[in-house]
Amino acid sequence: GDRFAKIATRYGTDVTKLDVEWGQAAEPDAVSEALARMAGEGRPARAVLLTHNETSTGVTNPLQALAAAARAGAPDALLLVDGISGLGAVPFEADAWDLDVVVTGSQKSWMVPPGLAMVSVSERGWAAAERASMPRFYFDLGMHRASAAKGETPWTPAIGVCFALDVALELLEREGYPRIFARHAACGAATRAGLREIGVTLFADPAHASDTVTSALVPDGLEWSQMSRGLRGRGLVLAGGQGALTGRIFRVGHLGAVSVDDILTALAILEETLGGLGQAIRPGTAVAAATAAAQQAASGAGRPAAVAAGT
């Protein structure tokens, strides 16, 4: 969300930020109040920028409810969505939720290297793009649309990534989205349960915990740098925190070509690493808890109702 605001500000727009505590989800009522306040000040919102899944904190925002609040509070505004780390892994309905622009990237749930951005645009969005006077060239959507109609791109694309994406899409189609969503839910549940079992404190609000990335506090008495070195030495690479969370949290990614077996392997390595750093760990407990949680999630009983309603 912060980066979205920085980009909009850099392009010269008048940005009103809706600040949310890190690790918490945005609230639809807060969106409604902010839009009403802006309208009352004589500056109604022309666009609402929403982040679906916060990679930095492991929170999935209730996008459907947020979009409904935004549409009710600013009927003529464009709804622009960062769908980079959620789209393709968890339920998402661009048309049904009346979203105008959704952006995602090849490097997340699509299982291929970075280099491609995919954009969906509503008719309202296309009309706005045609009216827009803001300078643009490489990312002129009109030029891309015209080229796409001819089976081309306006500029040299990342050819290798295009071929990789073609293969990835075949794999996704073969698995089917109901199974893909269930797999990500199982991986998320397994990760959270395994970490809790060995005393690691989860950072994100459990009601809105992401099924693509889990954030957790670095255990007391440890530095993230030493923990990261220990993990890397055993063949496991996890991400640290960003910005104000640098050194405070670590993140486990479980999106794309990831299975529950991968999560169990990662948790076993984490157990060994933390034990080697002096943490009181009983080997095998994280794996056992994760296995049970994954089985429960697969049965449909493991997802908090608040998250099911939000997505």
C-alpha cells in the first residue's frame, strides 16, 4: 500500500492515504469514512488504489468488501488493484467485484521468472485511459491494446518469460483453480500451524492471514541475520522484513509451485536451525502440527470465517 501511494504521488496526484497498522487488514468502514470526508471537502476521489495481498506483512485484505465500499462512496472513481501476490493463488473476481484495473506479475503465483506484467482493464478503465492527459509512453495501455489486437506487443517482450508462462498456464489449467486455491490454503494453514507449534509468534492478524506468504516475529534473543545464515547453510532461503519491519520479522513464501511437502521440509529445516541457535525446540513438532493443519484445511474446516467472507 505504501508503495502504491508513493507511485501515485510521484506522478503528481493528490494522494490521501488510509493508514493501517502493519499486520492488520484495511477496514471497509474506514474506506467509506475517508471517501465521505474527501467528498465533504470538495475533492471527491477520482481513483481508489487497493492492495489485495500485502506481501510485506502477510495480510490478505478483504478486497470484495473494500471494493464495494469504494464503489458506494465514490461511484465514478476508478478502482485500481495491486493483485501481484494474490491473483492466481486465492479467489479473485475482477468483473464481479467491479474492479477497473488489476495488475499482477509473472514472478508470483504464475510460477515463472520476473519480466512480465499482466493487466486487466474494465470498459470504464479504457474510457479513462483514452481521456487521460498524463504523460506516458512505454506503459501506454492504448498502444498495448492496439498491438494485442494484431497478436503483437509494441515493444520487445521478455520472450523467454513468455514461453515459460505458456508452460505454466498449461500446468495451472491442468490442476484447475479449485485445487490451486485448496493447495494454497493448505500450505498457508500448515505454515502457520507449524510456526505456532514451535513457539514462533505470527505477525499478521489471523483472521486475514495470507495463503501466499506468512509473516512471523524473529524469536527473542535472536538476530535475523544469524537466523538467515543458519537457514541458508541448510539450503533454505526465507525473506526478512522490509522498511520498519527490517530485522523484526521473517516471511515464508508459499505461492506458485509450492506443495505441502515443501512446507514440511522448510519447517524441519527451521526446527533444526532454531534448535542449533539455542531455542528450545522439540524436533518433529512443527511438522506434525503442519501436517494436521494441512489435512484440516483440505477438508474445508481450516479457514477462519472472516477470511472466507473477505475473499
